[in-house]
Amino acid sequence: MAALMDSTGSTSGSGPSGAQRTLDLGGRSRPGETLIKTVLFTCAFVSIITTIGIVITLIVPTVEFFSEVRPLDFLVGTEWKPNDSVDPLYGVLPLVSATFLITIIALLVAVPLGLGAAMYLSEYASPRVRRRLKPTLELLAGVPSVVYGFFALSVVTPLVLQDLLSLDVGFTNALSAGLVLGVMIIPTVASLSEDAMSAVPLALRQGSFAMGANRMQTTLRVVFPAALSGIAAAIVLGLSRAVGETMIVTLAAGSLPNLSANPSEGMQAMTAYIAVTAGGENPVGSTTYNTLFVVGALLFAITLVINMISIALVRRYRQEY
């Protein structure tokens, strides 16, 4: 026994242990690993450089714009008439209010329907139904936004709002744009929320059932709170998608700046102004031309704040299993 112990001890002391051998194997580069790391680093580097390039592109015209227009007049002004040859006005509030009004309407449509679809797919649907229904739902995200815009003009406004609901709305209005925009972002909210709910461990559901809770109580009081961080991220991502949408609001909401809280009226969102004005003949370097960049910079800042809020929510409510 002593000889065996000595032999074992000498063997252990003379050669590397199993943990050391594993560590050496893990630290050694495998074929192709360096190439994969390089490709991934390049992808991340290109994303960062692209963001920096966008910021630089926006900064220079924005600084030139604010050298001629006071920032306070731009941020709190209530009239937007940059093309007025006699008395141009650069108050961006009509564009900002239209953007948020349309976005709020879209969220009122997308959040209940998206979360309802996510709950059904995660907690009620059979695996066979889930395999067929989820890809079908996600097909909505692949429809071009210009198609949604024409759908709002030709179906939602005349047939649904005017004929079916008998609402006094114009040909272009924020309500139609918000409703169709909400339908467009339903797949974003539903798919990501369903992924978050499906990631909740089965043991939590079984424990809830063992305590006498039914399926609905388990979904609302156990699964939903456990997946709250992923659901919040899905909603904020849908919010960002709605704020940055262009074609739907350009076609359905109109191109007239209008500071109003009435969704039945036509109004112009920030992205719609950029899309319409970018195709004009404004001289490069003029104040009107620079409005494209300053509105884009404001939209960039709003999106950045939304993403920061999303990150904060995910970190606050994130649960690891």
C-alpha cells in the first residue's frame, strides 16, 4: 500500500494533473479559432466605426444650424416652417409631438396583442401549433413598410375608420398610421416576449401548479414576472422600431407639421420630414438643408435614450436561472 502510495505520489508530482492538462488544452489555440476571433472583432469594430461615422456626419451640420438658430427656439418652438422664404420658423415640437403620438397609438395596439400572442405561444399552444404559428406571426415583420403605408391609406382609413367606425378623420391622419404601425411591430413584441417566457424554468410552473394555481394564474403571477426583463426589452425594442419608422408615417400620417393631440388630424413625424425634405432641392450648406441633420441628430438622441432605458430595465429585472 505504501509502495502504491509512493508510486501514485511520485506520478502525481512528476507529471501534470488532470486539471492542468485540461487548462493547457483550453489555452491552446485550435485551428481556425484565430480566424473566427478576427472575423468577430472586425464585425464589432465595423459597427463601432459606423456609429462614430454617423455621429460625425450629424455633428457638423448640427453645429452650423445652431450657429444661426438658437437651440431653445428649436427645442421649444411650436411652429415648423423651415421653407418659408419670408419668416422661417424652426420649432421642432410639432414633429416631436407627432412622432410620439403615433408611437403611443402603435404601442397601445402592439403591446396587448403582442403579449397575448406570446402568452398563448409559450403557455397554451401545443408544440405543433407553436411550430406553425410563430413563423407565420413573424412573417409580418418581413412585409415592407411601404406596403403597410398603402394598406393604411387604402383600407384602414376609408374602410375601417370612416365607413365602419364612422370617425371624422382626414385622408391622412395619425390614428391610421399608429394602428398600422402597431400591427407592424407586433411580431417584435410577441416573438421576443415568447422567447423570454419560454426560457423560464419548468420547475417554477410545476411549483405554482403544486400550490393549487391554475394555468392563467401561473402565467400572470409566476412566468410573466420571471420573464419581465426580456418582456421589457421586447417592448422597448418595439418602441425604438416605431420611433424610427419612415414610410408608414410618411404615407399615412401626412406631411403637414401640426402641433395637436387629436389623432384624427394629419401631422408630420420626424422621419417623415427627413424623407420628404431629403428629396428636395435645398442648397447644400443652407439652413434648410441643415435641418435634415439636426432633426436626424434629435431622433438619434431620442433613440439612444430609449436604448439606455432598455438596458437599465434589463439589468434591474434580469433573473438568471
